[in-house]
Amino acid sequence: MIKQSTPPFASVAVSDAYQALPASAREAAFTLRDLIFAVAAETPKAGPIEETLRWGQPSYITPKTKAGSTLRIGATKAGEAAIFAHCGTQIISTYAATFPNMDRIEGNRAVIFDNADASAPDRLRLLIRHGLTYHLQNR
């Protein structure tokens, strides 16, 4: 687990979305949430992040700077935790090319894992940072 002060949920709806995740994915999802807030705090270019719901999933956006692309936390149909990026971006494909065969990748939209703690946090930090600053890459 990431050791830092993660804020309370932005709304009851977001909290409910986490509680609705399969038990098999919930702990990893909370670990991902902690990591997203930690990376955002270390990435001033992203600006403040907002926790909201998109497509019924807890989502993290950068509304003030518009620097990032939406990152979502959810579960696969098989009940595995995943971090999702917009499929029209290169966030997941860049991650997969940078770290070939190191994580389970679903097309260009998700990184899937059984346990976020088992995944290398440094790799996930790079993925999250890329997502939170994605639109700055092309400016």
C-alpha cells in the first residue's frame, strides 16, 4: 500500500462505485487510487486532480490544467482490477512498448492485474504520470 494521505472520496457515488467492485479487485483498486493521488501530488504540471465517475467507474481528471486524459479504475468481467485509459490515446500502448511482457495489457485501453502491490509501483507511477500529463506531450 502507498504510504501517504489519500483524501476522502469525492462523493458517496464514488465510494459506492469502489464498494461495488468485486471483492477480488477492491484492495488493488484502493492501492491504485492511493497511487494516483500520490503521483498527482508529485506532478505539478498535472495540476489538481478531480475524482469523479465516468462510465460508472471511479475516474481521475485534470479539469483545471486539462493536462491529462481520464484514468479510470475498475474491474474486468473476470473480476480482476484494472486501470483504464481512453482507447484513443497512446497511454497504454506506450506503457506496453516501454515494458514489454511485464504486465497484462488489454489492447490499448487497460493494464490488468490481480494485485496492484505485486505490480511494480515505479512502472505504474510512469503510467499514471503519462496519463495525468498526456495532453502536454503534444503542446
